[in-house]
Amino acid sequence: MDPAAGGDCRQQEGRPPYTSPRLGGRRTTPTGTALNEPLTPAQQTVVDFARRDLATARASDLGSIEAASLILLVERIRHRLGSVLEVIDEVAPTSG
């Protein structure tokens, strides 16, 4: 399916999207969470921390940072990426 034409690129061809009677027939993820709903406060906090850390890293002159500080910066960004990917898995889990 073409996402630009309103289709869900994760949807398998020929299968209708799953709808939940509990959520008034709205399309849902396999875990029953409605698609395109706002993030929970905890999920939004994870995303906000990741954005803040990324903005800090972008504003830094990486060439002038000492090796130990650079390693800490990379580890912090790596941790934040893992946290954001967990949020993505909660919101839109994959079938594979």
C-alpha cells in the first residue's frame, strides 16, 4: 500500500486493518493501542529527554571535547536512542 495514498505501509497487502470494537472501531496496533493517539506522559518525557540531549550534542563543538567527555556524550545519546525505540515499539509494535 502507498502511505501517500492514505494506506498504512506496515499493513499486509490484502488484509484489512485491525479494528477494535472496544475503541469504537478505530484502527489499532496488535496490542490494542489506538493508532495516532497522543503519547502517555511517561512516553513524552522519554522523547523530550532525547530531544534535549540531541540538541545539546548538536550545539557542542565535538572537536574540542575531551575523549572521556565525548564517550559519555555518545553513551548518553545511545541510551536515549534505545529509550525512544522502546517507546516506538510500545506505540507501533511490529509484527516481525
